[in-house]
Amino acid sequence: MQQFSQASSWAARLEDRRRRGLIEVPLQSSSAWRGDSARPIIADEIAARAAEMARVFAADRSTLYWELGVEENLWPGSRGTYYWENLAAKLAAVRKAADETNPEVRLIYQIEGFGYDFFRKFFDGPAATRVDILALHPYRWRGDFPSPETWLADYLDTVRGMMRGRDVVRRIWFTEVGAPVRGNPDPKGFFGYPKSGVAVKGQTRDGNADYMIKMHVLALGAGVEKVFWYNYRDRGGDVAYVEDHFGLVDYWGYPKPAYAAYAQLIRLLEGKRFNRGFELAGGIQAHEFVGEGEDCYVLWTSPEGVQRMRLDWLGPGLGIERMVAATTAVGSPLALAGDELEVTGTPVFVVVRSPETGTTR
């Protein structure tokens, strides 16, 4: 939530969005929040921010999580002399306002990308101690969005290593992550940022669905608590402009394969928890999510290849008699030959009845 005239209007607007089935993290970001990082923030400015947030916290006590600032590491002001000092002061004031209004409120600070120097400065100062959750926006522009298994684990290990080294361990959410689907259907046509001339390869429609599934599965497996995909609908219809093409559906509302894959992901993993990840013969990456009565395995090969496997590779005694469903990335039934299936670089889902009580998983 970036702008509102008064606390009651923000609460009413958020409630309306909830009724329409939207799940969002409110966001406080404006020129008033950022201020001027070239000078120390003064007491009156801090008090005004704290008072504003106190009114908002009180307007709807069911909202417990708040992001403060939008990708400020991309803002030139974040390199100002007093940026870190001012940020710590603002966060401390808002933390105090939250504690006095609703102690259950949790504050979130977000960092976009892979600028590890910015992470270090954040963890080195008092600002990191004022927030409960670190929100990451891991857009892997370098290399044109390579498959997550090639970089995500190293990224999270690096960030967590800095946390531990400075004794500032925080929960991690991905409050924004996604990848663009190539909008220009002409292989020789430009796609990227027309004004600057920076070209972006972009993903295929099917490749984007694969990427979305892998990102969620690997993030959840690595202990990321929540993943918010960017975004639901394309921002515009300009075939050349990359920022218009991150949606699960296009600008006119027609679903892309990632839409079906997203629905499939939610349906099959809802109510289940990540249990383990392991590698099988032929480079098959297996990710096990366990639930009440049913378990789900998400499988793909890395490096990408074609490999046939038997169901009992997933566990002793696991055969066709325990099979509930086997589907492609977008939910189509997957063809099996007896108790064998084919696994490629595109994720597939295998759902089985959980082992009986007392059986080792």
C-alpha cells in the first residue's frame, strides 16, 4: 500500500482486496518515507512517520506484516551520506509505534538483486536489528534468468553467511520474484529496454512455467518462508518492452502456461511441507513434500536431459499401487510405462499415498 489519504481509507481498500481473494503485504513507500539522505533526519520528521504508521497499525489489527521501502538499494539516495543512519532511526521509530499499538506487527525490509556490498552495509549497521524479516527480490538479470538450480542455493548461502557472521539472523521471504516472457515474436525483433537499447533475451512461454515451478520448489526447500510471484498480469502490451511481460496472464487476460503451472503448484503442495531434496541417477533432482495422507515429488533433470526412472527410486516399496497422480508442469496427465516415467528438464509432479504409520520415509 503506497498511498492513502487516511488510515481508515487504507483499511477499507485492503479489506476490499481481501474480499476479492488477493493476498498482499502492505507497503509503505513514498518521498516522505525516503526523505533526504544527504542530511541527518530530524526529530520532527521521525515523529511524523511514527505517528502515521501508528494510525495505520491501529486501523486494521489483522494486518501483521509491513514492508517499509521499495528496493531502496536501487534508489540513488541509498548512497547518501546519512542513508543508513536515517534508515535505522526511521525503523526504530516505526518499531516503537508498532509495539505500542500492536506488538504482533512484524516489519520487513527488502533488497533487490545481488549487490552484496549493500547487504553487508545493512547487516553491519543497526537497521538490520530493527526488522523481523528480510525480503529478497532475486531477479537474475545477469545471464538472462538462468535456471534457479544453477545459482539460487549459492545466493541464499551468501546472504545467510553474512547474517550469521554479523549475528543478525532474520527470516527470509521473496516478496517479489519473476522473469519476463519474450514479447516480440520476431526472433530478430528487439526485446528489452527500447530507450536505452539494452536487449534482453526473455524466456519462452513454456520455459517461464518451468522457471516459476523451480523457483518456488527450491526456495521453499531452502527455508524461504513465502514467495510472492511477480506478477499476475502483464503491465502493458508493448511487444518490445521487457517490463510489460512478467505476468502469469497477458495484458488482455489470456493465461500463459505459467498460470496453469502456478495453479498446479498450489493445488499439489497446499498443506504439505518440504521434507528433503535428493539426486537420483541421470541427474534427476527430486524434491519431496509430505502431507496428511499424500506426498508429492517434484522432479526434473539438471543438467537438462532425458532420463527414465522407476517409482521405487523415490523410496523403498514405492510402486504403482501407491500412485495417486502423475502430471506435467501444467497439470496434464503424465504417461507411465508400468511403474516407469520419463523425466526431463521440465518439472513433473508425482503424487503418492503416504507410507503407513511406522514406515520410514
